[in-house]
Amino acid sequence: MAKVMVTEHDLPTLRVRLTGEGRHRLTAAFEAVRGRGLLRPITEVVTRTIGLPDRIRSAGDIAESRFVLPSGLTDAIVQALEDLAVTDVPAYWLDLPSPRGYLQLVPWERLLSPALGRPLLRLPSSALRPNAPGPTLRVVLVAGQAVGVPTFDTAPLVADLVDAWTGSTEREVLLDVFVDTESYTSVQTRLGGRRAVVVHDPFRAIETRRIAAARQGEDDEAWAYPWTEWVAAALGGRAADVIHLLGQGHISGDRGAIALPASPSATGADRSGRFLGPSQMCRALTRLGAWSLLLSGVPGNHCQPGLRDLADAIAQARTGVVVLHQMADDEPAAELKPALGMVFGDEPPNRPLPGITCWSHPQFVGYPPDDVALCGVDGTSSLITGATQQALAQHDTPAWVAAGTRALENLQAEWTPTDGSPPDPYAVDALHTISKLFDEHVQAYGHPDGGGTR
């Protein structure tokens, strides 16, 4: 997948890369760079000195409290980036090039953003900005208590997240809230009657279990299929823009995940946990047509680095925005609202956001456009035109149109070279052929009314 390159945008960037491997020593080099300027070396440190182990066997090896930066290192990074900045810089950027070991697990934002006085944002894997026109944002907010992991009080946390979304952008935000049976009554009591917020009854999820069971045989890696089928059925064919999950992080070996009950309609001991990894999450995002993912780790999160690894893996695998929000560092979601305004409303907060880890295309936060192969001036795919563009801009975009668009964007990103060279002309021809056929299909079968109304 073609990665956003530092040289493509005039970004004051901190680059951290592994530089030494040995039996007892693993080091990281810190460098600063802006646009096409020269790399400015800052320093090298042994990764263990910042709390990062050479090998991870369990969550105990990467406790969040172990991550620290020596004051001298923090001061040197701040000075190097400030030397590259200008007065109107909305954020600083973080680049973790391969090979990077476990560098993505470090909470760089918490460690550096306060000293920088600005948000620290991570460069995404793709140079392609997702195509997300239209006046509304449909947000699917999912929360569930899984047996076997520490519990949390769902209703007030969900209410905080809904409050953060409300008024975060000039777009109209439509919130569809999905919680398990144990939390439904309390969440409905708190949120019932709010404008543009629908709390869906988890007992209705039982009605979709036959469909889910049928799908399980053909797709055994589907994202917690009872939840997916319930969400898809409840949306009635409409696409989601954003999937927002609230839950506990988990790590197995050195791979991150998030815990949800195996089924939203389960009760008591039947609410056994299911740990959702990047492959399940990517499939769900594509199927529901979503171009953004938010993960909110609850206070007392069992494994914050596990959520960070999950978010990073998804950001490396597909186009779109990925945001990780640690509620323990941000109560009551005070940082989340300006972060949402930054990404979805083009309103850079110009203040630290230490509780937010965000992988976002630079053009989402106010940087000027640059020409990228097969991209328009706004950074979106030039392949998305005609009937497809019109369908995406509708109030209720059909889910299958959005899902096809996400698949085409991911394919374009995968076939675009990472070294800045022109793409293979045969690949370009193939992409144009696919997009043309898809657009003809949308024109023939797309719903003129947007696929339904609320």
C-alpha cells in the first residue's frame, strides 16, 4: 500500500526508526524532517530505556506506566521540531518507518504532545484520502461488556462519547448506538429522546441470528458476526461513515485486539468475550462502508498498548482515518471533541491532545493539497466520479455503494508505488476499468432516494 511520504506534504515530522539489533541491544534513532528538507539527526537511545521490551509475551511486558522519555530526549525533540515549524502549523507528525519492531506501541502522543503544545499525529499507510462527501456523518457506536475481562460502567461512558460527537463538526451527526442486553436499559434511559440518536434494542439482534449463522459458514473470520449482522440489519442498507467501539484492549502474543461479547443478546455467563483483531475489523469496516474507525479504551483499560497495536494494524492495512482515544487520559472525553473537529470538521485545535492517537491523511487537518497519482486536488481518488460520487453525497448512502468505494480505494492504494514513482500503466488501466464498471452498476441499481430514511 502506498504510504504517505513526508516529502509529499510540508509536514514538520518526527521520524523514529530502529537502527540496531543485537542480542542485548535494540536501539532507535530520532530524526526531524520537513517536506523535502534534509533529515536532522536528534539522538539514538536503547529502546529499553523508554520502557519498550525487545520481546513481548503478554500484556505485563508492556504496562502503560513503564513508557517514559528522559527529559533530555523530550527537550531535544521539541527543539528540533520547533526549529522546523512555522507559526500556523496545526500539528506535528510522527513517522514510524519499517522495520519498526514495537515502536507503534509507545504512547508517543502522551509523552510528547504536552511539551510540543500541539497534537502529534501519525502518518497513515495510504497516500489516498478516503472519499467522504455529503453533509452528514453516520456514526455507529458499539459497546459491550464481555465476561472474562474487567467490567466498566457502560451508560455514562457512552453518554460522554455521544456528547463529544454532538456539535463536534458542522456536519449533521447521526448516532446509532448498539449495546448489549446488560447495558441497554441504562443507556436507553440516559440517551432516549435525544435528537439524531437512536439506541437500538439488542433483543432485536436475535432476529438476525439465522442470517449470521448462514454467513458464519462462508466467512468464519467475520467481525463478531452477530454484531455485524445486527448493525447491518438495523441500518436497513444504509452505509456507516464511522465505526466507534468502546471496550477493553487485549494482547495475545504481540498482537492487539478489542473485547466484545460473542453476541449482543447474550446474558450472564453466556457473555463470553470475543477478541476482535485487525482482519475482523477491516472486513466489518468494508462491509458497512465505513471510512473511519474510532477505538475508545475505557478507564482502567486492561491493555492500552493492545488497542494501540490494533489501531495501528488497521491504519497500515486500509485507507481511511483511525483514531484511538484513551478515556483514562481524557475524562469526560474533553479531548475527543476537538479531535473530532480536527479530523471531521477541518478545525485544528492547536493545543495538545495527549489522550488521542490519530492516523489521518494530512489534508484532513488543514494542509494544502499536493498532486498525487490518480488523486484529485483534495487528495481523494479521481476514480470515484459520476453516479458513485452522487450516491456517496446522499443523505443516506447505500451501504453497498460505500463498501464498493472502500474496496476500490484500498485497491488503488495497494497498487500505487511507495517510492513516489508513477504507477504501472497496466494497473492504472485496470483501476479505471473497475471504477467504470462499478459506476455503471451504481447508475443502474443505485437508489435515487439514498436507500431509505431514518
